[in-house]
Amino acid sequence: MKKNMGSTDKAIRLVLAIIMIALYATGTVTGTTGIVVLILAGVFILTSLVSFCPIYPLLGINTCSTKAKN
């Protein structure tokens, strides 16, 4: 797997995951929707840790910065 996520993308995903977990923990989101939100938060955390989003190659997206070679 080639990295395709930049640091800003990873940070946004982590913040969203924390918000989703907080919504579930406070009871704002419950039931089936709550479980879906928790699974999505887990996916966001996992993709942030490995710096790879499997959907990005399908859409031709790459937010990882490339360093110019001199």
C-alpha cells in the first residue's frame, strides 16, 4: 500500500472520529445509527494510522504531499 493521505487529511479524520465517539458516549447517537457511527469512527482512525484510504485510488485522489527531488 502506497501512502495516499496527507497530514491534514489524517488530522481531520482523527478529529471527526473523536467527535463521533463522543456523540455515541454521551447518548446523542444511539441504536443502529450509533453502531454505524462507531464503525465509521474506527475506519477513520485505522485509515489515519496507516495513511492509506482504499477509496482514494478509485477516485484518483492523493492528499499526500510529494517532495520535489533536486
